[in-house]
Amino acid sequence: MGVSSVTERSAKDVVGEMFRRQPAGDPTVLDDLVAQHLTLHGRHRRSTMPLLAPLSPSGRAGAWTFIHIWRVADGVIVEHWACRDDMGLVEQLSG
């Protein structure tokens, strides 16, 4: 499998639309797959998501890492896989 410049441009454009308002590193493209590593940074002020519901707001800073992989066909994202470090975030915020 090699990098296809036509697929690379269309895949980058499709995935790029998702990140116009959020800075992210350059995606890696191989044929019809696009992979991107993201780290979100923030401060624990509320616990509005189920993952953090058991935790009282700590005021601690945290970094949440993700890896996303998309498959693009005909200019459309047709598959998406993701992995995020939930336990790492909980450990950071719970002290």
C-alpha cells in the first residue's frame, strides 16, 4: 500500500472540515485511511459527562488524548474508529 496523492487530498479535505475550529496536528494519510492523534487540554470545572460523573469538580488541569482513524470513500467519511485515554483523564482529575 502506498500513499495516493489524489486520495490524500480528498481525505485531508474531508477530515479537515471536522477540525476547522479545533487545532489539531497534521493527519497521516495512507490510501483511503486518515489517522490523527489529538490532545484536548482543559480544567475540571464541572462533571457533565458520565465518565466524570462520580468526581466532584477538582479544578485540576487535565489532558485527554485520542486517536481517530477514518476511512474515506468518494469524498465521504464511511467508517470511523477512535480510542481515547479515559482512565488517564480520570487519574489526572481525581489526584
